[in-house]
Amino acid sequence: MALSAHFSPLPDLAALAPRWQALEAASDASFFLGWTWTGSWLESYDVRPDLLCVTDEGGRDIALALSGHALQPRLLGRCATLSLNQSGDPAADRPYVEYNGLLARRGAETQSAQAFHAALQRRTDWRALRLSGIAPGSPLLGLPIRRATRVDSSPVYQIDLAAVRAANSDYLSLLSANTRSQIRRAMKDHGGLPIVAAATPDEAATWLDDMRALNEGRHADNAWADPAFCRFLLTLTQKGILTGEVELLRFRDEGGTVGLLVNFIHRGQAMNYQSGFAAPRTAKDKPGLLCHSAAVAHYAGKGLSLYSLLAGKDRYKQSLATCEEALEWWILERFSPALEAEGLLRRLLKRPASA
């Protein structure tokens, strides 16, 4: 199959949506490459990335992606940078993309990446390419390039729900003695696992406002303080509840709300994207561990295969996990005198590329 690829200005979203959704149905792509995520992001932020389109000889869409272009700060000045499925603006890229790549027709992933590489080589307006949240060994890394630098690697901690069911739904038996003890103490304080309820589209705004309130003052860089991020999350949640791709869950007991979670549901897996937890009721209370344990029971009972805590090196994610994989963040660079000088300077200063 001979493929060609080209970049073009972003078309009207009403025209792009059916093309994207048709290709999504014919792909094995992640939730983060689907239209619910992509369309919500484009609607919520003032961004106009280019559209990458890979087609066959008959003009049929084989792969689609977005490509942002920005002058990004580097050690020795700004660098013309392309960002796959991101804008290049840190504020607009706050909804971090994971399991990134091309939205490619099933079986054409490698050929589509090769066509993407050819299109990139024809462009003269960039010196660096950011690939955020990609799987190790992605075919996107095959671009002939001067320098490829992995700037970060993050575990994706997960709970194998089939293993939970095989343990007669005794999830705690799969965890360390210390984590079991913490969750059991919390269950004693709360009278067991909290009851789970899912929001309707009409309830989403109120429930997300409750999540925002629970997160106030708890993070140095709080995404919930950003109106654009809150708008994106509301759009994403309302769209996803209607399609069955998003669940907004509230966990309650006799004392009130214990916590809320925004989870994605995709190809038989659940993924936790956002959370908000009530203050601990006792010195040893763990409302976060309790809510995630209740979510594990919820999804194991639904027959899903996996509950993912998505990328992050947080200790609580590791303590809850029964398995894991990884995602990577890369910068691919063309030759330029400034980047060569920067590379030399980093080696001399022993400064990592992420700094």
C-alpha cells in the first residue's frame, strides 16, 4: 500500500469530526487519540494546530494527527518545535496526552509512521519534534534525525481486574501487607467501602465543581485553578458520559462524600484521569486509597480487564498496583548550530535534557 502524507491548516471541526470518528472506528488507537478527547481539547482551547493526513492512492484516510508549531525556550534561546497532538503552548497542553501517536488504520501503524517521517523531512520550519507520552519502541522514533533524547520515562501503574476476580474479588489479598493494613483501617473508619454512584450529563457540572473545591489549596500547580482546564474537563466529561467513554463517580458513606473520580472507559479498560478526595476523618484515614479500592471493585464487577492509574511516579499508585507498563517523552532534533552548542554545553555541565 503506497501512502502519502501532508500537513494542512486545521479544517472546521464539524467537517473533521466524521473523518476522525470513522478512522477511530477502524483503529486500535488509545482513548487519547479519539474524537472525544481530541474534539473536546480543540473546542476548549484557542489552538489551531496543523492537521497531518496520511492517505492511500485512492485518497482514503489512513492516519490522522495534529501538529502544533511553536518557538519553545531552550538553553540557548528559542527553537522552532513541532509537537505531536499538542499545541506547544504549555497552558493549552495542560491536559497531558498519554498513549500518544498517530490515529492510524488497524495494521497500517508502521507504514503511517514512515509516511509521517517523509512529510516531516519535507518541512523546513522546525528543528525539534516533541513526542509526549508514547509507548516504548514506537515506530515514530524511527525518524532519521541528528539527535534523539528521551527526556522522561514514567511508569503506568495498573490493577489487573481478571486477577482480582480470580482472587474471589479479594483485591486486598493482591497487595502488600502495609497497603492492606492502611485500606482496612480506612474501611473500619468508613464502615466498609463507600457506595459508588455515576453522574449524568446534567450532574457533571455540579460534581466537577465539587471536585474543584476538594482540590483547592492541595497542589502547588493546581490545574483546577485554570478556567480553561475546567472548561475542557466539563466538555470532555459531558461528551464522554453520553458515549460511555467517561464515568464521573462519586463515593459516599454515611458521613458524606469520600471522593470523586473522572475515569475513562476504553476497549474494556478503565483509566483514572482526575480525582478529588475529602479530608481524612482520622489520623490514619486514607480516602484516596479507599475510593480507588471501591473503583477496582466497581470495574471488576463490570467485567473490565484493567484499571489504570495512568502515568505518574506517585507512591500511592505503586502501592495500589498489581502490574505496570511505561510511557516515554522524547525530543527528536535536526541539525542546527544552536542545538549542537546546547548539546555540548549540557555534556560539559552534566545537565539533563529535561532541565
